[in-house]
Amino acid sequence: MLLERNVIEFEWDKGNEEKNFQKHLVSSNEAEEAFFDKDKQEYPDPTHSESEIRKIMVGSTKLGRLLFVVYTKRKGKIRIISARDLNKRKERSLYEEAT
């Protein structure tokens, strides 16, 4: 994934941030770490890009946890919509093949 160098700020909806942690046990800081993985992969998310362009990013945290992150860009910020463990065999193989 080519992360734009001028996009370095993250934004969370407080409701989504809390729901994401309760459901997937991924903190906001941990989800943000995955964006700095040099081997991260990015994919379009056309199914959920009706009102805004959403993307899927797969990356590893500092502790090696592989995450599946859905995000969009708003006003120069990365707005994380959801983050969870990379647990589907197909998703994991895409990341592993690229690294």
C-alpha cells in the first residue's frame, strides 16, 4: 500500500472505537500501528464505497498481530472504521504471499 506521506493523522468515531475494542479487542493505537508495517497490503472495498471511498488494509502491529482494517480518508486524516484480527484463511494467504 502506498500510504500518502502527508496523511499522518488518524481519526476515530468514539462509538466505533469503543465498539471495535469490545467486539474485536483491537485498541485504536494497535490498529494505527498496522499502517506503518512496511509489508502492509491495501485493497479497494467497492462493496462498502457507496457514499465514500473505503479501503481495506492488512498489516502487522509491533507485536506481530495481523490486522484487517477498513478505513477511509476524510480531510487529510485516516478515519478507521473497523479493525479486527486477520483470521480468514484467504485474507491471511494474501498477506503472507506478499511478504
